[in-house]
Amino acid sequence: MALYLYLLAGLLALALSRFLQQPRSGNIIMPPGPPGLPLLGNALQLPREFLHYKFVEWAKEYGPVFSLNVAGKPWLVVNNWKTAADILDRRSAVTSDRLPSIKSQQFLARNNAMVGGPHGPLWRLFRKGTHESLNIRACSAYCSMQEEEAGHTVRGLLEHPELPIEVHMSRTASSVVWRVLYGGDSLPLNQYHGGQRIEKMMDYLLKANLPLNSVVDTFPFLRPVIANSKWLRRRADEWYEEMTAIFNQFYDESCSRTVSTGSDSYRSTCKIFQAMVEKEEITKVRGAWSVGTTFMAGQDTTATQMRWFVQAMMLYPEVAKKAHEELDRVVRDRPPTFGDRENLPYIQAVVKEVLRWRPSAPLSIPHYSSEEFEYNGYVIPKGTFILDNIWATLHDPELYPDPSTFNPSRFLDEHGQVRAAPLDTHDDLLGFGHGRRVCPGKDLAVNSMYILIATLLWALEFKLPVDESGKEVVPDPMEMVDIFIAVHPKSFKFNVAPRFPDVLERLGVS
């Protein structure tokens, strides 16, 4: 009975609050968007999967920036690089906040998940710590380790071709991030640390930050129901305690390590946050959660992009052929290194095209406006969700002609060198976000992709598998799995063969 009374009172309160919060004419003027229903607005028009496709459809009708009303909350959807730069870069002072999520921040993470937390003093400390270990200068210390991990990936693919490609790429991505953040050893193929349990938990935490995925955030009047539910509170407590135990274990082990990788040595991210704990800038729990959630978030992007890379090499063998020719000409019979990067423009273009063709996150985690602001004659209210439709930008034929085709040459000039990126495209790396919320691990991720792609193409040939009748099995690049934050390729089979009989010896991983 109490539940029904809560719901009835809540609905009445919601209706009244939404009415009182409605923008008054002459004050708030939002861009046009699709009409919705009373009270619920456009909520029932939003699909549960592949939301970026629906936004592309609406953008054709309402323009590159349009608005939605989702249960009374204003949304602003940005669908090209120019509007994204205007709103999320040039107005970043007021468009860089995150949803102050009741579910993820208060119930699940107890305000410790600074990786997706609201803009403020704690978030700035988190950014300071991650920037110190992940900026472009710091990343130069990780190069020999990343070259080593690329060699391990080649060995894993040749020794265990029966394993799904997602296992190989998850191991590689997890191992690199693990070694940078925690200073640990390379992870073996059967242990990409924490495995599927951690991946599922990160997926759950990130989903909780999405505006459609939390009833208590969409309808805050339900908070007493959630808070008074013993079952829900017990589940939240169990989740928090399990994650805290894992993060503390990783954190404590890391703080006692000294990292050395060949000629390079560096201080792990964990030790950077430990110094902040010792200065009493943050608590130990927040330090452990900061590094832990960064590790969880950092695993997925590179692994997903590399799965798309392997699929692209099978679907576009002419691209692989050009890459092989460049590598054979430049590095010949030795493995590529970071020192070869400037002499491998086609490989650099392949990296950019993988990130463009199939961005791992086609929609950004929503930004949240901390203040009212103006844009092109519109007045956007405080508390607006701002979604960057990365897919729409990276498949905009004005910016990238014939966007469905995997074509690295689009990034090269007439001399075969990497062309200057168009203005406001962040060096053609728009998938890493805008403004103050640009992914702090961007340089590490791009470096990992460069050395992985260069090494895999130097060492291996990827070919389409064949079925029992000898017919090639061709994966469909439009078959994807949407897990809200990332879009993965549907699992596909692959064939791999070494380009040299002694390739593992040349890599030093035999």
C-alpha cells in the first residue's frame, strides 16, 4: 500500500514540478525537435538500442542540433563537429558537468566514482592525477612496454587462434592499462585482470550514468521508495563492498611496487594518487576508486577498436596489402617501433580510419549544463543533458565522403603524408570527446592502437574463414551489439597466418 501511495503522490508532485519548471516564453528558447506526449515528452520515442541512429534520423528533419523533452528534462542533441565545437569546446565552462546521478554516485559508488562524477573540486583532483600519468609526455615512458605487449598479442593469436578475437584484444588492452595504472606485470591470455566480472560491473556503473537508465534519477520522487527498500539497499551495499574490496586489493599491491620496463621506468598512476592521499587531498577509498574505475573504463575502448580493425582487414584486403607494402619498405625484416611512426603515414591513417569507421562509443556520456547559456539565438537552460552524436559526425559525408567505406587514404594528402586535420576535429580524433571531458587516456589509447596495428600487420595476415563447403564466411560490419556505452562488433570468426616463418623469434617472444 505504501508503494502505491508513494507512486500516486510522486506522480502528482512530478506533474506540478514539471509544470512549474516549464520554460516561460521569452526566456528559454530551445532548438526545435520532435513533438512528444504530455508529461512524458519524447521518452517513449527513444529506442533502447542504437540511439545514435534515431538521432541521425531526427537530425535530417530538425537540423544538426535539436532538443528533446524526456519526462520534463531538457535534452540537447549535437550531430556534427561544428556544433559540438561551439557548444562543448568553446562553451566548456558551462557544458562540462555530468549528471549528478543519485543511482550511480550515491547508491552504488557512494560518491567515490570520480571518473564520471560532477564537475567540481574532487573531479579536478581526479583529473590532475590522471593527467600526470596519461598526458602525452608521460606516455612516452610506456612505449617499450606497449611494443612488448604487441609482441605478446601476435604470439597469442598464433598459438591460440581458436580463441575469440575479443579475448585476445581484451587481454592486450587490459594488460597495457593494468601496467600503466597499477605497475603490474603483463597479464597472461587466461587472465585479463578481474575478467568478465569487472567488465560487467563497469558496464553497470556506466549505464547508471545514462539519463534513461535510472528510474530514480529520471523520477527523483521515487528516492524514498529506493532508500526504504531493504532488498535494493542490500544489493547496493553488496555491490559497493565487492568493488571496494577489489579496488583496495589492486591499490595496496600497486603501492608497494617499483615499475621498470627495459630502459623506461615510471611511477604508476596508483602511486600518484597515493601521494594525494598522503597530502590528505583525497581519502584512500577515493584514491582506490579513482584508479579502479579508470582501469575499468580504459579496458574497453582499445579492445573494441582492435576487434573492428581485424574485421576491416578481412573485409578490405586491399588496405592490408598497402599497409604490408609500407611496412616492408620501411622496417623490412624487423618489428616496427614507435621510432618508425613518422615514416609510416599509411599506418597512422589506418589508426584514424578505425576510430572513424566504427567509434567504440557512438554517443558520448551525456554532458550536463551547469548554467544557462546561449547558442545561435537559442537559450539553453541550466540542467540540460547534452549528447554528442559522435557517430553522426564521423559519418558526415561533408567531412568524410563515402563514410561507410573503410578508406584510410582519406587522411592522406597528394604526397601520401598524413594531411592536416580540418578545424575543430581534434586532429580527426573526435571519438575521444570534447571540452573538459576529453578522455584523459586518449594519447595512451592512440599509442596502443598504433603499435598494435603496425605490429599485427607486419607480422600477420588476417583472412576470411571458410565454412564446411569451402565458402568464405564474411562478417557483416553492420551487425553490432549495443551495450549503451560501447558498440561492439558481433562476434566473428577469423583466420590468421604468420607473414614470416620465424616471426615470433624476430619479435623476441618465442
